[in-house]
Amino acid sequence: MLIVQKYGGTSVGNVERIKAVAERVVQTKKQNNDVAVIVSAMSGETDKLIGLTNKLSSNPDGREMDLLLSSGERISAALTAIAINELGFKAMSFTGRQVGIVTDEAHTKARIERISGERVKRALENGIIPVIAGFQGVTETSDVTTLGRGGGDLTAVAIAAALKADLCEIYTDVDGVYTTDPDIVPDAKKLDKIAYEEMLELASLGAKVLQTRSVEFAKKYEVPVVVRSSFNNNPGTLVVKEDEDMEKVVVSGIAYDKNQAKITAIAVHDRPGIAAKLFNAIADANIIVDMIVQNVSSDGKETDISFTVPRSDGRKALKITEEIVSELGAKRVDLREDIAKVSIVGVGMRTHSGVAAKMFETLAEHGINIMMISTSEIKISSVIDSKYTELTVRVLHDAFELGEGKKKKQKRKKKKNFHI
């Protein structure tokens, strides 16, 4: 069996943790498995490098940033290989270039175009454990690139797909994927398995367990992924193709994202091409727009356009919007940064009615106003005042009976009624 294991920054955060990772890798190898390892930079290392850069420049060149930031993963890879060698097993560290990870030229957020993986394949054939620096690749012209925050997950899944691995294990500091953030809801339940589509929605909606692009890659190439903790031996959460059992669960999880800003252009002249002109300008600035709502006035002459962007891009998007709509006679443009997006996700929504009604009714009962709504087949998102984020997560988690406590109470109640 070929297993790809990825270890995050906290898992290789210091020498003792690296030794623990090496022991886990060796244990997997002893169980008659071939193992390829991907590592992130040691916890805090990337932020440290960014901090040094900020002392020199407020707008550093992307190419130089990629070369700098890729060093953190290379250090982890070499140290991990050394630790494995000390345990009596042969290991070799590899950079993204040496593995043959070729990307486009979008520095700091490159996309993988292909992976040769020949050196990794040869290492495995010779009984060597390859330890690969995550998060990085090279362009066709051999410039170093990085894959964006969480890019180590993408490296692991892409390597697993290229090697046709039987399993990709993502080791982190949590036991798996939970119904929601356990720090907000203590009785949040760890899921045994979750569909690619659900994990993709949760990741894109604020859950930080897996990088969104890694889930997209896993879904495309049907790579089985397990999210596990490197701090214990508890079973994790399996991310796989949707099956019939998953459809029986209406809501699988609740995600939230406070990194949101809402921009509203008020009283814009309502004529064809206005929205296209605005959002083309936003796109040209590489700003990702999430939710869009357009309200037309009763006379049909004016419209309000609201949309959300990452909070870090809020001011930039505001300036662009003001410049565009000033030509269109808009009254003003408003920016709100005190908002959050809370979403419920579940493949069971496709076959169950009344989910949206239940969500909105629950929020109304607790006096939580909804500013914007977005839906898909398997998710419903609501934009709310950020001060109600934790409350919203808790009441929705309770309303859809996702917690461990709720399930246990239900079982006890059913058992009692049966005996009566």
C-alpha cells in the first residue's frame, strides 16, 4: 500500500515534534507500506520570514517572496529526513523543483500544471522514504513559486494523485473534521467521513482544516484523504466520494468566516452593462467577489448593488467601486467590515425540503438579522452582524441537532419510550 503523509507546521514545530513525525513515518513503513512524506515549514517560520520582509519593503516583489518563503519547507524536509535516517530507515529530502512540480507564473499563489515525480518514484522503488518540501514548485523557466496559504495540503494531494497512492493522510493539530468549531460549540461532533463536495464547501466557507484547492484536486482525481491529528492515534475523518448514507444527513457541518466586507453601491442607474463594468474592474484587481445582491427600485430606474469580498480587500474594492459608480450617478458607496458569513452545508439538502426555512426561523427567534443570502444545492450562507457570529453558530448547531450531546439525548429518549 502506498500512503502519502502530510505534516503541518505544528506537527513539525520543533525538534521533538520532528522526531515524533519520524517515528510515525517509520511505524507506517514497518507495517509493510511505502510512504512519501510532505512537510510544511515549522510553525511560525513563514510569518517570521514575512515579518523580516515587511521591515524592508511594503510591496516586495512576488518572485523574491516565493524564493524566500520556500526556504521554510526545505528546512523542515531536510530535518525530517535526518530524523528518519537516525531511526535506521533511509530517507531523502526533495524540493518542489526536484520532484518536478511545474506551476504557472502566478507568484505567491501559483497553480500546479503538472508533476513528473520521477525522482520520487525511483526513491520509492529503492525503498527510500522521500520527504518533500510542500507549498512550492517551479515555473517552466525554473523560477521558484509557492502555492498560497495551506499549499502543503495541495502538494500532498497532487503527489498522491501523481503516484496513484492508495491514501493521502493530512496530519494536523486537530483530530479530524468536526460539525463546527469545537471552540465555539464544545459538543461539536467529529465526522467519520465527509463527501468531497461538503468538504469543499466547508473549506471555502471558512473551515480551516483543509486548503480549498487541495479538496478540489482530491475530488478531481478521486484521492481518498484522511484528516488526522499528529498528536494522538485517534482515527480521523475520511474525505471521499459521496455515497447513499451521506444523503440521509441533512446538514453535515456549519462554517463561519469573519474575514468579510460588504460593499453597497446605492441608487445606481439601472441599465444593461452596469454590473459587468463594475465587476470586471473588481476582477482586474484580482479581488474575489463572493455574494452579490441587486435590488431594483419600484420605478425600475435605480438599483442598489451589494457584494462581499475578503475584508483585506475591502478598502481596495471600495475605491474601485467609487470610481466606477461615480460615472453612473450613484448617490454613494458604503463599506461594512463588521460582518460575518455563517453557512450550513450538507449533501442531504438535495433531497430534503424546509432546510432554509428552519435556518431563517432559528435566526429570527434569536433576533439575528440577515443582510444577504446565498445558496447552492448543498449549502446556505447568510451574512450577519459579526457580533452575532458565535451565537449564530451555536443556535444553528443546536437546531439541526449536530452535537454529540443531542444525539445521545435522542438515543436515550427513544430507548426509554420503547421500554414504556
